[in-house]
Amino acid sequence: RALRAGSGLLGRKAARAHVQQRAALLRHGEQPRDAAGGGLAGGAGDSGEADRTVEAGPVVQAADAGETDASRETPRTGETGRSRVEADRAVEADPDDEAARAGQADEENDAVSRPVPREAIRILAPYVPGRPIEEVEAEYGIHGAVKLASNENPLGPSPLAIEAGRKAVEEVHLYPDGSGTFLRRALSSRFGVPVDQIILGSGSSELIDLVTRAFAEPGDEIVVPQGIFRMFAVAAGRAGASFVEVPVNEDLTPDLDAMRRRIGDGTRLVAIANPNNPTGAFVRRDELARFVESLPENVLLVLDEAYFEYASGVVDGYPDGLELLAQGRTVLVLRTFSKISGLAGLRIGYGFGPADVVAAINKVREPFNANLVAQAAALAALGDDAHRSRSRDLVVRERDFLFRELSRRVPVRVHPSIGNFLLVDLPPLAEPLDTGFGRRGVIIRPMAGWGFPGSLRVSVGNHAENVKFLEVLDELLGGATAPGVRER
């Protein structure tokens, strides 16, 4: 902002002084104010929100595309002594961490004399991925840590996918099939959707970004329930669209009536994650059908069903988005091989939509976005019904076990979920969540950066992993509120 306000050498000097002053105030625990006496002058905490509408992109976690291997190995450090990656992780765990925000300000200070990105990109905070087991073990000098932070499959990949992937590795000197012909044909055969209505992505997260770029102009609105999967906010920010979060019901389910009222002439996309990550809440079949029927014809509904297989046929009233597509509704249904098939590391997802919608998304899709090994493994996994059944049964059984155990711990509050994760509200603890669990060998995901301060998301693991999580939680809560673990 200061750069654009000034011109020439004097303007750039004034801008540098402005940013240096901001960083210094932050490091000393003071809040810099703009000329009007407001809050942070354009800092990472300045969301520009008004009635939960965020113009030109929200201040939320962004995708980790900008974090290269080199940046992890040789992170830049500012005057605070923290690397930008470390500062971003600290801000995710505690948005009020002023020292961490000072580290982000140092980076801004360094960048004053550098090219300035688009405003919508400048205000995006980098996405902070879950920490790998090796990093946590090295930091705390421990062994045998378990990762329950990224909603991964506790059974691992489909055995058929492993075999197919190994064979495909021998051909990685060749480019993959840019159209994903065989995988799309197999998906068409399995789900009864024409091939020209199917698109592949590098995970369903990429498809969220692609559909936003294809259909949302800068300034257009994307209407979502508050607390939706953060990649929707990231995609809106990249496109410069206005991200409108509508308050949810008390049980964290989307308030569909309020969402419908908020849709206006500038709305281009409406998104619902069903179930939602991280809340686990979902919209029932009859409610979703009424909502879709009420939508204007020029509004596209994006229905994220990444956890579809953990709920379909298990939870009464859970809808199948493909039924809406078959009825001619303007809906894009997103699914993935990352969860139920255990292929998260290969990044392969898929979507179903009207042919014209899929054709538009293909125009902004990168060539060869679904790699050769991923396509081969996904094709094999699609036919591995035995692995899919074992994965679903394990998650359903262990999810119920975790929910019962957490419900016994007062004042812990656990939210019902139909995914492979649970959102857990905790009382104030003596240690930060990531540190307290991490140094005891359990990696979880703090949710402060996702809009749920004092909460964590825990993925459903195998039974031994879930017991270890509960034992560490009991230790952090203290003996007075820790009833111990009851075996199934």
C-alpha cells in the first residue's frame, strides 16, 4: 500500500520506512495503526472483512505451491530470527502470536525493493502443511511418533494401486496421457456418467482452484458456509473474488436458507463440502435437493465430496451429488483417491459436471496435471473394492470409538463427524497444542488458523494410534479430568 501511495525514489524510501516501523512495533508487542487510527495497516491480520465478505481474496492459509524444497532447506530469516515458514506455522497455531507476525513483517520489509505481486496475492498467507513425522521426531528427539493430522488412510494405499504404480514407474520417461483417457473411461463405467462430463485433477484441491479460475472474475462472489474447507478461500483469493462466508447453524451444519438469501447478482459460485473438513458436519439429501432447486440458473454449485465413501451407505440421509447431476442440475461434484484409496501422496482427484462446465475447466487446466503413476495407481484402486471396504469399516469403527472416548472427557467437546476425522474443542492447556502433542509423539492439526481457536482436528487412525492420542490428551488435561481409556 505504501509503495503504491508514493512514487519514485522518495516514495520507495517512505515505503521502506513505513514497513520497518510496522515490523519494529510488532516486535515490541505494539499494534501499528494506519493514518485514520485503525488497526494493523495492511498487515497479515487485516482481513478487510465486512459482514463476513472478504473483497479481493481472504486473509487465510494459501496453497503450498510457493514453498519449494529449497525454501525448506535454506529458509530466510528476518530480524526476529524466525524463518518465514516457522513464522507462518506459529501464526496458524496462534493468530495472536505477535512475534510470529513480526517474522512475517520482516519478510515484507525485505520485499519492499522487490517486484510487488497482485494485491489479492499479497494478502494471502501461505498454506502451512501438516508436519512430517521425521521433522517432529528430529525436533523433539523422539521415535515412534504417529501422524493424525492430515486425514490420511490408516491402512495405507490399495495393494492393487501399489503394484500398478510400481510398473508405471518404469515408464516415467514418457509424458502421461494428458486426457486421462483410460481412467476417465473407468470412472464413467463405474458411476454411469459420460466421459465428457468427467475431469481429473492433481487432487480435488486443484479442481477447486480450476473451477474458481474458470468461473469467477475479480469482484465476483463465492458464497460458502462459514468454516468450509480452506482451499475454497484460497482459490477465491487467487482469483481476486469476494469470499462470502455465511454463518452456520449451532451444530455447525450450513444454514442453507441464509446462504440462499445471501446469493445476489454478483454471485457466480456456491460451495458446500459434504461432509465439511474440519467440522465433519453435512447437509441431508432432502435439504440439499431443495437448496439446489432454488439456485439461480447462472450460479454453479460446487459440491466437495472428498469423504463420500466414509458416509455413503453408512449415514442415513447422506446424499449422492451424482443424483443431482443426473437430474440436470448445474453442479460440479468433486471426489478424490487421496482418502479412501490411500493415494494422497500421488495427488489424484476427479470431478463430475455438466459437459460445458467441464469443457470450461479444461481450458484453464495445466497439461499433464494428473501424472502417469497417479493415473495407473488410481485405475487399479478403482477396482479394489476389498481395500475400500476395509478402509471404510476401520474408520467407522474407530471413529465411533474416538467419539465415545472424547465425549467422556469433561470439559472436552467433540463434534459429530461422518468423515475420517473429528473436530475437538479443548479447555486452555499449559502448552500450545502442536508442542504439547508433538513432543509426546502425536501429530495433530491445531485449528486456530482455520477459525476454531482452542480446537484441534484429529484424524482417525488405527486403534493403537487412537489410544496413544487419548493417552497424550489425558496427560495434557491432567489427572483430575482424565478418566483413562476404555477398550472397545
